Amino acid sequence: MRKRNPFKITSLAAAVSIGSLMAGGAQALDFTDGEFEVTLDTTLSVGAGWRISDIDYEGVGPHNAAAAGESDSHKHDTTSQDNSNLRYEQGDTYTEIAKAIIDLEINYKNFGAFFRAKGWYDYRLATGDGGSDLPAYYPTDPDGSPSEPRESDGHATEILDAFIWGDWWIGEMPLNVRYGRQVISWGEGVFFPNGINTINAIDVNALLSPGAELKEALLPAEALFASIGVTENLSFEAFVQFSWEETRVPACGTYFSTTDLIGDGCDGGFYIQAEAGTLPPVSDAPSALTRLPRGADEEASEDGQYGFATRYFIEAIETEVAFYFINYHSKLPLLSGRTPTGDADEIAAVIGGSIAAAAGAGAGLVAQATTQTSILSNDLTGIRDWLFNVAGQPTAMALFLPYSEYFVEYPEDIQLYGFSFSTTLDLGLPGGASSVAGEISMRQDQPLQIEDGVLLGGMLGFPSALCADSPVANDCFSEYGTGDYVKGYIEEDYYQAEFSMIHFFDRLLGAERWTFVADMAFSYIPGMPDEDELTLNSGYNAALLTPDFPDATFKAALSAALASEDEFYPTDFAWGYKLRASGQYSNVFAGINLIPTISFSHDVEGVTPSPISNFLEDRMSFSASVEAVYQNTYSVAASYTDFFGAEPYNQLADRDYFTLSASVSF
């Protein structure tokens, strides 16, 4: 019986690393004494990135666009997602980073340990320079500070991997066990997230930095992993995680951030300044109160994540198939909220201040507020109705904002069932057989984000499909009391399929080899609600409609406002593809090897809801890079990326960028 490799290379690792093999193989520091071996591998790098495209004000909220003297803002944007876009002008650097990654591997007989440490310093962020370009008209917190990158976002040191392992034989069955902070890669996914490979969270920031490496993509978590080969062709794997990590999304105000609500530093709250059609915008209310505060995040438990896998190699067709079960907690953030809370004195104080003045109602409202039965009893419906009568809309809505909150949460115990295969097929292409792989997964009760405008409107007492089944239809205040939790997502089964092909073309275009990768994915949500029932979030902020309450025509107004945007709201089915080609040119000049790479992605049809967000119909991107490698030790790379299609809903469409990086490995 052959001994199975305990460190299985997935399709993702193969696809990304094959094209850059010439850049690897640098001489590490080795020490060997008999069966004891120590290897130390260090990579030092520097890099910078520049914004290439100008700001497209169709992706900027109406308030900020108007303040900048622009008038072509899109009605479906708010000031709660354009912070990072306004912060960097064309030609600005958005990152100036220095980074070190150190790998230490220790082996003795059938045992070993592996450690990986990482440290980085981004001058653009760490010095506060990342906030210097924010326009003066950008809305701020009550203390005058906008949501922005924090100094701590620009530097850190951390231990990534830190685990021990051992190999044993139980009779004729090889057993591999690992314990500690580690990455466990399952499935055959390549470029698309949200497939089977969901055990570890993703570091999006690391992947978007100049000179990023594959080993930075996934965040290790403390776990116990075991794999046993029952026969030469059959094996079982299992894991239990003892820590939970969330996906690291771009911090607020950093270049690739597309929301001011979720990432680190997003403490400015949810600004209610959107408008649609001729309906009255909330921005008419006092600016200091048109803000929903952010509450404390509710992170998932450290316990309760585990999984099992079975692999079988079918010799007759030379194909490995695998079956998976994973119980995990969401690594992706979702928004929920709490209804207004506050005692009569607090509410009266606000009414007697700026709101009373704005409404022209005078200080007499204070006396009325302190005697209102609904306020004294914290009856949300009564408070709302009274406010609309005495203060009008939108002023009444603004009153609720300081006493409500939204927060980020991570739902627990999502169950995933999956199947994958991996084989080689002769597709008639030059160079022989191709590697072909695929996977299908089903997530039971996958959380799907409700459109944030729908969520917010319901929390503040406006008609909302969020509460269609409440005692009073579409009136959340007939269901919730003061300070109640309002769930910002629904749970539906989610299916995803992905198929990939990797092929080598030798002696092509003067190169020793070109590696071509094609990857295609599909998503399907059988329980997707109709748009006239409930709108889900598709990654951008839809219009927050605020008609006078009560208003029997609210639903019709909402439908009319969104009618022209139907194709950009979540659909039950969506698909897209990604292509990548990488060449290997050896000894082009004085021992220098060149590695050109081109990539293209296209979301062909449909839209997936947040937090999945795999597809936005017609969204595309193109990137080209070239890397020069000398003696497998020194490397210099340049890359250019262009985002386009699906405007103005594609929030990265005006954030094309260029990067330069250099590294040394020893």
C-alpha cells in the first residue's frame, strides 16, 4: 500500500502556483543532523499601487456628488458606500507596503512542526496619509471624524500557521494527524469563493496587496485534523476547529472597500441621505441626526465547527471522487439591527433641540413628549404616529436614528454537503491530456442579506417588506418593541457548482510552456423570494424610500422605483467564468526568466445576493502582469487591472489600478 501525501494540493493551489514555478525554488536555510531537519524560508517584499481611473460620480451618493459640484450621481447609491472612492484621486498611491513572510519547518522521523509568521507596514495607511484626500464635504461623525482607515490598519505582525503533525501506520493503514493553527483545503474550487473550500476564512486585504502570494489567501485557525488511508484507493478525513476567524474585508476608507458599514474603522454609522424619484429625501432632516449608529459586532462561537470527507480513487477511469460534510459558522458579515430605544426624557430632549427647531414646532413639543402615554410606555407604534403628526416626515424618522442601531453578525451552524471529482481527459488540445475537476455543494439555510434600505426602513417604522407577515402587514412596529433584535437576513438553501480545466501548451509563442486555466461556476437559490415580496442585497445600496406614513401606495412606489433595476437585483440563478494564462520564458537575458500572465473574468448572467456576491451580471475584469525572476531569488513584477461592465452597480468599475513590487527570497 502506498503512503498517501498528507498535504494534498488542491486545484486552487495548482492553478495559481503552476504559472509561477519559475519564481520559486529559492535556496532556503537548511540544517540537517541525521533524521532531524530544519528549514527556514524568508521572503521580503516591497510594493506600491496607484489608482489609474478617475472617479465616476455615478457611483457616489447624491449628497456627496452634489457637494462636489457633480449631478450625475445614481439614485441607488448612498453616502454610506463612497468613502474609499472619494478618498483617492487618479494617480494617487493607495498602498506603499513592505512585507516579510517567514516559514519554519522542523521534521524528525515521522513527526514535524510548521510555523509561518508575517509582518507588514503600509506607509500610506500607517502614517495617516490614507485619509488626507477625503473631501471636506464628506459627512462625519458627531465628533467630526469620518469613517476612515485607522493607523493600526497599516501595520501588523502575526503568527499565521503554527501546527504539529505526525504520521503513523495502523496495520496497513497510514494515519496523518495535525494539530494547531492550520489551513484545511477541501474541494476542487479554483477561482470562485463560496464553494466547498469554506473551512478557513479569506484574507481579502492580503490578496489585493502588491506581490501577494497564494499562501496569504486563507487564514489559519486552530484545529485538529486527521486523515487515514483505509485502502490504497479509499481514505477518510475529519477535522474539528477550536477557533473562529472572520473574513478580512477591506477596512473602511481603503481603496478596495465598497461599503462604509462593515470593515474595520467603519464607525461613522449608516447615513440616510439617499433619494429616489420625487419622494422626499431624509437629507432634509437635521444632518447631525441622519445617521444610524453602529453597534458592537456579534461574532460567532469558537466551538461547533467540524467536518468529514471521504475520498475514493476509481482506477478504471483514473478519477478521484470525494464527498464532504461541513458544519461551520459564517465567515462573511451580515447586517442586522435593533429597533429604537430610549426613555421619555431622552426623546423629549431631542425633540426640544434641533428636531423641534427644524420642524418649526417649538419647545412646546417637550411638554407634549413628557406626557405622551406611548413614549412613557415605550410603545413604538404610538411614538411613531405621534411624531408624524407633530413633526412630520422626514424629521420624525431622524428622531429614531440615534436610538436605533445596526450591527454586524455572523450566523452559526451552516451545514454544507459537497461532492467533487478530479481526473485527466484528452480534449484534443496540443500537448496531451488536460486536468479536469469539478465540485457541487449545497449549503442548507445559507444566510442571505436583506436589502439594507428595506431593513433600515422597517427598523425605523416605515412600511417594509421585512415585516410583511407582522400583525399589521409591512409594519415592523406592530411586531417589535423598543430595543428588539431585527434579523437582517433570510435563510435559504444555496447550490453552487464549479468546473475547471488546466492545460499545458509547450513550445508556444517562444515560451517553454504556457499554462491555461479555465474556471466556470454556477449558483442557484430555489427559495429566492420574488422582488415584490422581499428584496435582497446585491452588494450595493438601493434607494431608501421614505414616503409619508401611513401611505397605502408605498409598495407601488417601491416597485416603480426599482422597476428599471430588476436585472441588477438578486436572481435565483447566476453564472460566470474566469480565464488565466501564464507563460514561462527562461533565460531571456542574463539569467533572467520572464513570467507574463493575463486574466479575464465575466459574470455572464444573474446576480447573487450578499454576502455571497459571486456574480453581478455583465461585470468584467481584465488584468495583465509580467514578473522577472533572477536566480530564483530576486523578483520584480508589474501588473495592471481594469474593472468594467455593469455600471453604475459595479462599485469597482472606476477603480482600475497599477502595481509594482519587488521581492527577495532566501
